[in-house]
Amino acid sequence: MKISEQLIGLGIFAYRQKNARGTFKPHLSISFRSKKGRLHTFSIDTTRIPEKYTQPDAYLITHAHGDHHGKSAMLSNRSLCSDKTALALESRYGKKFNGKSVEIGETIDVGDVSIYTYPTEHTVGSTAFYWENDVGTRILVTGDVKDASCLPDCDVLITEANYGDPADLKCHFNDDLDGFKDIFESCNRVAFGAYAFGKAQRTVEILRKVGYNGAIEMEDNTLNLTQLLLDNPGELSGIGESDNNEVCVVPPHYLDDLPEDISKYNVTGRINKNQVYPSIQISDHLDAFGLVDMVKSINPEITIVYHPKGHRPSKFADYLNSIGIDSISIDNINNVLSNEFI
């Protein structure tokens, strides 16, 4: 039986949409019936549909990275995300979040559908959404995942695969936490190059875990986001505003602007030997083995793999199929609807 037919048997219609230019909208949508028999559509990490067309019941925004299109979806009153993701979207894009937000771990209702939320630890506020349909199918949408330990079992898993190609050595890694600690302990003054949203907050959390309790200097955008998103970041200050000037966390391009006597490192998920400054590997994602272990633990009947562009969704789906886990990647979803059709 084809996976599309299996999904129909589970009460789910998964499809992609095309916009007025004839190109695919990111990423996918699913239609299902609630336990009361009402038809619903949820669009996942996608841009808004023009208001003149029928709208989905919800735009699910898993986190605030640009490739998940919250900048567009946040303007709809049908958008749904965590409270921290809503704050990050407003701070990053200077627009008001018009939808519903929820603290991770709480439940929120969209019509007569109760949606449960779980942390994925990819960024501050990154969220997995879980609900059941009229035939009892348990549906879980994760987005990117760093820690899957809190995610529930499900029947249909809709997930990402940034590092989902088991045959690619770049998709196998471990965070170099010992190396991070060694750098921190061996340098009198050190600066970490980390992107303002996501990586910078993770770097602050790691610094606190390895025992650094002093001030962390940041450029303005990184400072504002970190103060906004982290509940207990410790002492933070602007560049040059603390008494010790020992530790800085700034965007990678800002490293050049810091004094030459500060040791400088890039905090990155992908080691690049051509970078000006040495790198330390700290990823915001599970690697290929971690993703496989996540799917095995969640134990779905079917896994749908969406995003990123390129071959990795299909490679991950192919691998899952090879080990007996029915899977389909977004590029193999043949149900395509236009805004006008919907």
C-alpha cells in the first residue's frame, strides 16, 4: 500500500501548495477531522495564504528561524507558536505577533482540537505540536530537534532532517563540550562567535553550566534577544560595559571588531577549516544517528520528512524505509493544491 493511502487510512490528507507564481509554498499542510468530526487544516512552518483565499485553521510555527517562515505566518491571527517564539519573532522582525501563543508544556485549543506542546531544545521556544484526530491517530509535528527526550509516542510523525543523510560523514557529530570548556579555562579573555538567535543563547547556557558566573559581553542585538528569551542568563552587558571584559558572545562577523588580544572562536554546527578563526562544534540539531534514534523511540507508523532544501529529506526517508519504518519525504508528496482550489 502506498504511504499516501496509509495516511488516508489514518485519517490524514497531506499535501503541498503552489502559489500564484506556480512554485511550491513551504513546507506542507495536513487536513484531518477532529474527534467531533469537523474538518481542519493545519499548515506547518509555511507562509501565509493571501486573505482572499480560504485560510487554514492554524499556521503552526515550530520556531523563529527564517527558513520556517514565522515572519510571514506571525501576521495571521491563525498563527500558533510558543510564547518565547512569539517574543523572538517580534524582536527579530519588528512586527506584532497576531496569533496565539502558549507556554511550552501547556495545551491550547484550535476550534475543537486540543494541541499539546513539547520542547525540542533547538532554539529557545522551539516547539513540537501533538494532537489526535477523529480515528484516534496521534499526530506529532516537531520541526528541528536537538533533544527528543520529552517527545511523546505517535502514529504519524512530521519532522525535519537537517542532518538526516546517514551516508554523509558531515551528518555524524558530537558536541565538543570538553573542547569548549578547555578553551574557556585556558584563555584569560575569549570571544565566541555565535549567531544572535539560537546559537548565542546556547553559548550562554553552556558558559553557565561550565561554571562561569561573571559578566558576558554582547553586541546590542544579541544582548536584547538573550535578555528577552533566557529566564536566568546571569550577568549580561554591552561590549566594553562590564568591569572584567573577559568573555564575549557576538555574531561571527563581529569578531573582527574586537581587540586583537582576545582569543576568538566560532561556535558552529558545521566545522569549516577555511574560517578565519578556529571553530568549536556545538550544534543545535540531532545528527543522523540521533534522528534515527528519535524516530525509533517515538515509534510512528509513518514518518513525513520535510525541509531543508536539497537531498537530505529523501535520504532520511529512504534510510528509514530501509530499516522498516514507513516514511515519505516532502518531495515525494504528490498531492498538490493551489490557493484557488482550496
